Amino acid sequence: IDAQNNLYVANTLNSIIKKITPEGIISDIGTGIFFPRGLDADQNGVVYVTDSGNNAVKKIHPDGTTTT
């Protein structure tokens, strides 16, 4: 959960990160993530994802861009 109370869920088998707002709006975030296993969000809205399929840690920025 980030500072704005958004919940993030790693859907490993579908290689998707879900963002769920306090209002219940669900969206997919991030690109190029393959078998995400865990995640964490910082106070600035950046989500860090362990990308097991790519053996990397991905950073999903608030604007939606994804970096390794």
C-alpha cells in the first residue's frame, strides 16, 4: 500500500501488476514484467517489483514508465 492508500497486487501467473485505488478502481500498471513475485511502494508512488522471469528488479514510475 502506498501513501495514497492504493493497493498493489503481483499477479504472478498472468505477469501483471494490479493497482487498486481506495475507491475500488482496478488497473494494470508496468510493462515488460515476467512472473512478478513481490513488490513494494515508496512514499512518492514508485512501485518496485521483483521480476523473476527476467531476473531483475523493475521500477514502475507514477507516470507509468517501467525501468530496470
